[in-house]
Amino acid sequence: DLTVADEEDAEQDLDVFATLTQAEKKMYQQGLINPEYFQEVQRNVVTPNRRKIVIKWLAEVANEPTMSLSSETQFLAANLLDRFLSRKPIHINHLQLLGITCAFI
């Protein structure tokens, strides 16, 4: 059963998501994130699917009782991941490490 607190948390998550989505759009417009980074920077080593897997894993880790990261922190971690990947090529073996590092920043 959903409580009033759960509904308020869900509304807050939606607000955070909307705010961060707007900020991300601005970052694309300002050139802080290269929208073609999968092809141009990562040379298809890091693919959209591999990124999605890491983001899903980060969400699972973030919801562990020992971590309990806020939704905002999770969204910011994904943003940092994209910003880094749009600038520096990495080896696929380092993608998960990069993801968790972004969450801790």
C-alpha cells in the first residue's frame, strides 16, 4: 500500500527528474556533452546498451540499504558518466568502475 510519504517521495523524484532533464538539455546545447560520443569518442566500445546496463546496475546498487543514494544523486551520477564518456575514451573493463565513481562524487 502506498502511503502519503511514498506519494510525496514519488512527486519529489519527478521534480528532480524534470529539473535534471532540463539541465542535461542545456549541457548538450552548451557542448558539455557530445551527443555523438558513442561513435566519435568511444568508437563503439562503450555502446548505448552497455551504458544502459551500467545505469541499471547503479540504480540497483543505489537502492541497497548500505548505500541508499537519493534519486538526485543517481541522476547526477548518470550525468557525470555521460560527461566523462563524451570526452575520454575508456576500456570497457573500466565502465562499471567509472559508473560507481560517478555515484561517489
